[in-house]
Amino acid sequence: MTVANRALKVLKEVNEDLKVAQRLTAIGNWKWVLVTNKVTWSEELCRINAWDPNIPVPPFEEMGKFYSPESWKRLTELVANALKTGKPYE
């Protein structure tokens, strides 16, 4: 097995472990690609929000309906600051 094949195998195993961990803890994650403005959700986040994973998720600008007003305000402030400064946020 080549190094690339081993690395791919490990990556797949880690991804499966992450899916299990998200399911067990009932948390999900999402990713926003700025260049395409495309948002993707993990399987668990789709389940939590009763979203059909075969349907594209809403764009970032519409995701506020899945957050409390306070959380959405905080998130958008952090994102705006990260975009302005180029520094990541937690």
C-alpha cells in the first residue's frame, strides 16, 4: 500500500470517527466556502435541523433562522471581524 493510499485510508477512518462522535454528542458542523458562497452541513447537523441532506442548505446569509438571535448576532460579528482582519475566530 502506498503512502497516499494509507493516508487516504486514515483520513476516511478519522472522518467516520467524527461522524460517530457528532451523532453521540448531538452536535454538528458546517463549512462556508467564501469564494463560492457555498455552505455545507455535516450529516448530524442536517439531522438536528430536520434538513434533507439531499437538498442544498441555505446560504450563510439565511442561516440565522437556525440560531437564537443572540447567537446569530455574535456569530455574524465574529465572521465580519475575521473577514476584515483576516484572523480566525473561535
